[in-house]
Amino acid sequence: LIMRDKYEIHGDRHFRDDAAILCYIGYIGGEKVMVIGEQKGRGTKNKIKRNFGMPHPEGYRKALRAAKMAEKFGIPVLMLVDTPGAYPGIGAEERNQSEAIARNLIELAELNTPTVSIVIGEGGSGGALAIGVADRFAMMRYSVFSVISPEGCSAILWNDPKKAEAATNAMKITSADLKELDLIHDIIDEPLIGAHRDKDAAAAAIADYFLDNLAILRNMSDEERMEERYNRLTSMGAYSE
């Protein structure tokens, strides 16, 4: 909805193409951009094809390949986060899922091109972090971001998945919570109840946020932008009561 003249990039050049992560080069407004996004799918067959939005290691390596390509040609990167988490299956572990996520954290932190990451639905654990390191990190108003699902948390802490509401409040997973904790830059407004009520308006809000922040980032030198990113990342976890 937000891109035109786009071309999809497939595969990680190591194993295979992972349909849970999509990479497109194209235009948003008048800006050439690399868009990297997690895709949960719609309908049974498509959800299975997308692995319900849970990327394998090759998905994260494809995302990194696309990001490095963007860096090479001086193209900004927009990352769209929507995943319950990285796929925890045996094959994913054999292909070193943890290394793929960790590698993305390192490489995206050092990527020398403007980057924006937006949580558009569900941001689950390391599966979200792997495309969540950026100069600007925002959330749609009704999205969530957490290390584990509320049901999983309540099952571990209280041995009762029915205490999901208490876990939600304790983990502070909403956009308002994360903004208050200064873990995100901004909250992007979306239609009441959610983006699905007006997809065009939600897509326009994402495009506007990206273009506005890209203009700010482009007015900074590479050194200023990288220093701001470094200071932001290293300050996470610090708070005052």
C-alpha cells in the first residue's frame, strides 16, 4: 500500500528463501527505499507458507542481506515488525537461529544508512529485535512489544495461563508503556481499534512517519547519526525511580 515500482528480493544466499520475511526495494513518495517486513499471512494456506510470521534463520539473513545492499547503494531502510517470535523448531536451531538474530543486532547497529523500524502489530522477543535496531524505533498505537506472550509469562510465573491480564500489566507491553519507559521514539496513531479498520489511513501514517524522520536523519552527518544511534542503544535499560 505504501510502495510503488517495487521489486522483491529473495533468499539469503546461504540456504533458501524464507517467506516469513519480505524484502522489497522501491519507492515511498519520491524516496527510493528498502523495506524489510515480517509477514504472518492471511488464510490457512498463506499462514502456513509464511510460517505464521515466525522467521527461520535464513529469513533474518535475507533481511540482513537486503539491509547491507541498501547500505552499499546509500538507500534508507524501513523495517516493519509483526511477529510472535523467531521460529523455535529443530531445523532453525540447527541452522543457528540465535547467531542469525545476534548477527543482525550487531550489523544493524553499525549500518551506515538511515534506518527506521516500526512495530505494526506484534513484536515478539528476539524475533522482533532482529529487525528492530534502527535510528528511529516507533510503534503503532495498538501494537505490542514484549519478551514473551502474556499467556506464556503467566504460565511460567504463576503456572496459570489464565493470569495473562496480570502478566500484561506487569510486563508493560503497550506502546504507551514503552514510550513512558523511553524505549521507543514515537507512537504512530492508527484508526480506532486497529489498522485493519482503515488500511489506507494506517499505511499513509507509516509512510508519513518514515518520510518525516528520513528528512531529519538526512540533515545529520553520518557521524552524528551513528553517535545518536549508539547513545540510544547503550542507554536502554537505564532508568530513574
